[in-house]
Amino acid sequence: MRDMNKIGIIGIGMLGNAVALHLLDVGFQVTIFNRTKEKAIQLKEKGATIATSPKEVATKSELIIIIVKDANAVKEISFESNGITEGAHDGLIVADMSTIDPLESKQISERFLKNNINKLDIPVMGGPNVAISGELVMMVSGDKKSFEQCRNILEKIANKIFFLGDNGAAHSIKLAMNLQITMLALALSEGIMLVEKTNIDPKKFLEILNSTYFKTGMSKNKAFKMIDGKYDATFTLKNLKKDIDTMLSSANSLELELPMLKKAKQVYDDAVNQGFGEIDYTGIIAYMRKINKK
């Protein structure tokens, strides 16, 4: 089995841009498509080929990585006019890194199969800051043979890969992981504000928290920035809010009650509506500071 070398990437947001730059740096041929052409300029300068449609990406690629907003965007670039399926050829594999509902992932996979294309789910944990050096954590589900065929590429993107079985499984775990992020950002924000209100240095709270069993990567790496009001976005609050909606939609289809997530949705909805959507998701503390000044 020969290694794949021709990669297409559709969707050049913060994560897509970082993944593309890294793959170019390690020697892959990369073809990209993005609706906003200006976002592709840096990648063109690095050697990427700029396609005019998802169809063209398909004709020039052995593996296509999709990194777009939601399931509707995945379906649009895959199945509508000049979509991926119109450029289908023998051996083409599609891998979806978007965060979408597991049920929709299965349905999309079935539509690809009707066009003789195998689709993998490859959602990841970690933002552009780790994607640029190939240190993401990746969850994979779908056809095992297809996974093995493009493993050489996926192992350049992620330093940890978990193969989880049939289509949809990886997206289920991705949603569960982002649920943890949702709650941790809220818990840290409220903890910081509670000790501040009692005139205690919140950095002392973090020092103690990080010396215990209850420490997290967020409490070690992002919480100090939260105290200092530094919210440079690696994953925006607006995008997390979108993922919360997806979590609840998935729970509803499973007839599952997630009462704490419903409460969290109200907080994130309000934060986005009040203009905090474009900052990092940990900027939820800025929204909380605002409502506590009333």
C-alpha cells in the first residue's frame, strides 16, 4: 500500500489554515478551497494550489479534509453543484474534521458511499497553536481500510489517534469532549470571580487548584490569561455556542436530558448576543464580569 501525498483541504479557518501550513511544511502536495479567497493567500505563497471549487479539489486529491462550520456546510460542499462528488475518482477518501451531529455524520457517509467514496470522521482536540506543529489529538471513525490508507497523513496532523469504529462514533466523543470544555470554562470563571469578590488574589486560587487532583489543562494554560483579560481566540465563544446547540440536538435525537448543558446554553447564548462571540471561549468570564457590574 503506497502512502498518499496529494491532500485537499476545504475550509481555511483558523484550524484549517494551521493544518494546511503544517502539511505543506512536511512536504505534502496541498490543494485548498475556501469561499473567502483572501484567506488562501498565505497558503498559496507557501506552495498550496488554490482550487476554484470543491469539485476541483477532488480531482486533484487522494484525500480531502473538510473543516467547515456545520453539517449543512459539509453537505453543500460535498453534494451540490461543483461539489466533491462531481470530482469523484477511484481511491478518493474524504475525512471530515468538522464538529457535527453523529447522526448527520452517518447520513453524510451513506451519501458518499452511493458515489463510491469512503468518508472518515476525524474531529480533533487542540487548536491552531498545536495544529501548526502536528500535535492534535484525533478521533477517527469509519471504514478501517480507508483509515489505514491515509494513516501516514493523519499521523502528521495528530500525535495521538484513537480509532473508534463505525461512522458517527468519533463525532459523539468530540461532542462529549466539547461539553467538558463548556463546563470547565464556566467553572473556572465562577471560581475566579468568587475569590476576587472576597479580595483574594485569584492566581493563588489557581496555584492551589493546580496542585490538586482537580487541575486541568485549561486551569494550567488558560486560566491565568482569563484573570488578565487576555482572550486571543484559538476557538471562539461563538463556535463553542454552535457546538453546544449541536450537543443538545444530538441529545434530543437520543431522547437524553442534559439539564446542566441547557443551563450553560443560556449563558453562552447571552454572551454571544451581547457581543462576546468573536473572542476565545474562555472569554465567557468577560461576560460574567459584565453582568456582575449591574
